[in-house]
Amino acid sequence: MHPISAGPLKVVGHTFPSDDVVLAQHVRELLEREWGPDPAAIAAGIQSALRPTYPNVTASVRSDVAGFGDTVIYVFRDGSGTRVMDVDSWIDEPTTARVVTGAAGVYVEANEAAARVFGRAVGAIIGRPAGSFSRPDARVDDGDALWASLDRTQRLHSFAIVCRGDGSQARVEFVTVKDGDGAGRHVTYVRECH
């Protein structure tokens, strides 16, 4: 991550796993807030802000013996740096929720499983901008940064909170694959986390 000022400190965030660019964008945006001069309070604030979406997240300040210079906050999405999510075991299942986003960032296709996850009819999903059903406080502010990351990495893999049509919420894991349904048609696979 790029160093971002937090009050009088120069604070750098490092996220694990390093390929979760959505988590990294959340942390980047959180570091832009005014936190004050206490690194431990910054780490606690970041952890607290991320917990609704990432319930196992931990954030801690790098030990003084680990290095010199900037204040570094380590953010572990899964409570440690060792867990790797098993993607391939579920995205190819025919029952997996699937939406397709066009080049304009709008849903152009959704299956019935996606309708169940989003708690809306397929027709109510299609035509809405990507992220429309995510809880606002769990959504990144700079969606363009995520699209740019998708262009670079070809894949996004993270978590979100979906607001269903009946007002209930569901924590979901998602994988977005650039051009997964042809040029300019990005596929997102979604499953509920229990």
C-alpha cells in the first residue's frame, strides 16, 4: 500500500492476504480518516470498522523491533496471514449465484441463485450498478479503484454485506472474473457465509 498520513503520523497499512484488493481499498480509505496520534487507536479503529464485513479481521501495529520509520499497521482479514480461501471448490457449481456486469458497470445478467442471495427478482437486479445491493457502510468509496484493480489482476476475491429486498442482510464471499463471460462482461460468483 502507499503511505497515507493519519494525523501527525505517516501510517502505512499492509493487508493479508495481499491479493484481496477490496480489503486493501477499504484499509486505504480508512487510513484517510482523522484518527489522532495513537497508532494502537488507529489499528483498533480500522479493525472495528472492518468487522461487520470481515468478522475475523485483526489489525495491529508493527512491533518496534520489526523495523524503523513509518508506523505500519498489519491487517489480517482472516485473523492470520496463513489462511487461503478455496475458490475453485464452489464457483464452478451449477447452483452458485452468478451475476454478469457489463463494461458500464451495470448488471446485465443474473441467475435465480443470485436472486435468492440478493433477495430480489432477477429483473430487479438487471440494470442496477454493481454494488447496488451492498451495505453502504461496507462498500468502498472509490469503486473506480476496484475496477482498475480488476483490470490489473483479472480477479477480485473478497467479502461484502448484501442488503436484501426484505431488509435482512447477508455476509457473502464473492469472486469477480474480468471478461469471464466474454470481452467487457465480468462475472461475479457469490455465496453466503454461514
